[in-house]
Amino acid sequence: MAPTAVSAPGGYRQPIVDYAQGCAHLKAGITHRKVGAVLLSVWTAGVERSPERRTFSISQNKNRSIVHDRGYLHVPEWFALLSFPPSTACRTYPAQPEFRGSFLLAAGPRQELGKKKRGGASFDGNKSKVTTISPFEYNSKLGDSAITYLQGIKGWDRPGTFLLVGANNSPGPTPLGFAYVGPLNSVANPAFNGSSGSGTWYPISVPTTFGAAGTSVYGPDKLAAGLVNYVGAYTRDLGGASPSSSNPSIVGFTYTGSVDGSTKGGYRKVQGRTYEGVDGTYTFVHSVDGGLAVGNTDLAALDGRTGYFSLKSTPFIVSLANGSQTPIRFASNDMDDSDFITHTAYGIWNNGNSSYTIAGGSGAVLEGGNGVTVGSGYLIDYDSITGQFAHYTEFNYQNRSSGDLVTHFEGIYRDVDGDYWLPATSVALNPQGDLAIASVVKVERSRSGGFQARAEWRPLTVRESATGVESVLSTGNSLFGNTIVGFANYPTSSNGVTQADFVIHGNWLPQSFL
């Protein structure tokens, strides 16, 4: 399965990721609604070129993508959730990225973007070699051209083997879910149509009685006796109707059963409820550990405050035993409705007994769209017996005080020493040459029992295996021990991008800490 190359729209010398000098802006006015997507009007103005109108689509799924008539440019869901209507002013930037609405454009040559050294193979901990496999792909049939999205990872029954989940064409209306068990190696497996890895692939779909158009698996957890928990979401074909609480567009699910997803009665629908007690139109369940899962729900297309995107996403905890939901409660100043505060919950870890730690992101779009203050990943503790939340702490990229990058924690892993390791994605709002950066972040406990305010950040250099080309937009989706999975966009010689997922076996943790 060859990665899809995205080239510039016909007649333009500026590609979607714009390496030429120029400027661009988005008007986030909605021109049309359809199932699972919204169309945005985009004007691109280049040097000695009058503005021309282009239309892009943003799909509603965990890994949202900006789409145009020649392909996809990957942007994470939470970034789209934190988007806001931009100013219509267009300015020229000689060599820096520009953020407008829910889209990134970079002005300046490739070397400007890459001049700042990021990541590499010199992490602390064990000094073994860092290896990258990109792409690591699932072929559901011979000649499969679908793009594989790796979305969740846990360890399996032997060292060096893993339980991996995700979906092909995850951002689209009909994703195909999968699970993989085995080593993460670069073998092309003839037993699975040349899919990557010497292990076993399983297609995963919710029951036909759910009326699903497609299934995307976001998080796994290994149980005893070869059983597993899976969480994710499935899409629904509304036949052109607008989503509503009684007719949602995307519904979450949980699963307990055999690894191949075949256990009858193992699936449960999850339609999240907002803080106001209203059933959501879009629900995603992202992560599971120790019998509890976390996710998000919102009323996109219903609340009217932000057009299509709902910036008041409600994060929640759901019990896999009985399906009961608990909204995640933050400090009172983080619930101020006038600031359009939003939170996501993308990772959960059972610390033992009733103690859990949850990871995600938070941000605020100011009323009237006159300003934006976004950018922090967060951790918060939860006690499943008392129902209490504690130790809410926010983290900015590289411990910067200002929110010049939107930072989000995509998952969570805890080592035997009690330290937390977070896969993170940071999206640029600054002129320093950063676009979308995948990082591994270490957070330690403080003496008081909370979290130390300063984290250790390890930005990753992600390279395509066949070419060695470095990704210009990377996401860190999930992490277990010294292995992280994510998604990358590699620039091509034709000023487009090739998209592929990646697996990085790193060395940030000593082997004794795994």
C-alpha cells in the first residue's frame, strides 16, 4: 500500500503546506454541511497573484483531516476543535508559519522550517539505537491504497510484542478498524496482503445492529487469559440529515472480549452527555485502562455559538463494567462559560486500586472571536471510589510561559518509578519555524502528591523509512514504554506531501523502568 502523495492544486505553485513566500488566510464561513464533514472557504493569495477561492473539508473523527480535491493534509481533531474564525486581513510573512482558523500554512523555504534542531537519537535513559518504521501499514486486501492511522498501543504477552489499534481512512466517513498483535518490525507479511509486521492483523467492526458506516479503534488494554478491552467510535450515515441528540453522527463504543473483536455481546454503545445533561451529537472514546475509559462529547451543529464546531467539548469517564458516565470536573475558573473553555480527555492510566491519572488538553477561545488563548496539555488525578478529582496541572511546549503553540497530550504511560510519559503534539502559533511537532514528555510527581510544574520535553525527528525525508507536520498519538506511534506528513519534490503513520522505538526509558 503506497502512501498517498498530495500535490498542489492545479495552476498553483503554492502547495497546501506553502513553502513559497506569500500569505494566506481562511474565512471559516461555512458554505455547506454534509455527513461528518464541514466545508470551509479558503482563499490563497500568492506573490503577484490575485486571490482565488478553494474549498476544503474537515472530517469529524479522532484524527481530523483538511481535505481538498487532490488529497488530505492531516490535522488532529483537537486542533480543529480549538479553531476560531480568523481576521480577514492578509499579511505577507517572509519565512514563518501562519495559523488561521483550523488550518496551517507555512511561508518560507523548507530549510527555514528545518533549521532548528529537534529530537534525534540522544535521549536520556538507555542508549540503544532509535529506530523508525514509516509507514507501518495494514492492507485489508491486495493493492489496498487506504492510509493507515495508528491510534493506540499497549504491551502484549512477551517483551517486544505489542497490541496496536487504529483504522484505515480514520478521518473519513467509513473507517475500517483494526487490531494488531506482535512485534513492530518492518517485515512485509504475505499472510496479510503485505501488511507490515510479522504478527497478526484483525479487522475490527462494531456489530451490524449498531447501524455503523465505519469503525475506528482508538485505545486498547490487555486483560487476563488473552482478552482485551477496546474503545473507539463508529460513524453513522444520516442520509443528509443534520445530527441531533436523537440522531447522532458519531457514537463511541467500548468492547470486552477476544482480541479479534468477535465476542458476541462484548460491545456497548457510548453516547456522551454534556455538562448540561444533553446527549452529544459527536462522541469519541479515546483511551482505556483498569476498567475505565475516557472520551469527549459535544453538540457540534447544534449549539449555534461557533457555527459547526462546538468549542464546549465535555470530557467524561465511562465504566466498561456498566456503562455509567462521570463528567470530568475541573477547577471553577476552568468551567467559566463566557470564555468558551474546552477540555479533551485522550489518555487514562490506572495507578493502582482506585487511583487514576487522566491526560488531555485544554484551551479557551474568547467571546466574539477577537482573540485566542489555547495551548496547554494537562494531567488530573481521579479517585474512582470517592469520585474526587485533584492536582489539575497544565503544561506548555518546552515549559514556555506563553501559549504560542497549541499543545495536547494524546495518551499516557506510567513507568515503574511512578513517572508519567506522554505522547504530545504541539501545533505552531509562532514565527520560530515550528509547525506540528511530536514529542515525548516526562512528568514527575511533586512531594505534595501532585505533578511537578516543569516537564522534560523530547521533540521527535520523524523520517520516512524509504527516503529519510523529515516530516514537517507530525503527531504523537500513543505511547507504551519506549515505543510511540503517530502520523507524519513528508514533503515531496513536487511541493506536495506524502502521508504515512510511523512507529518509533526510542530510548527515553531505561530497560529496567519498562
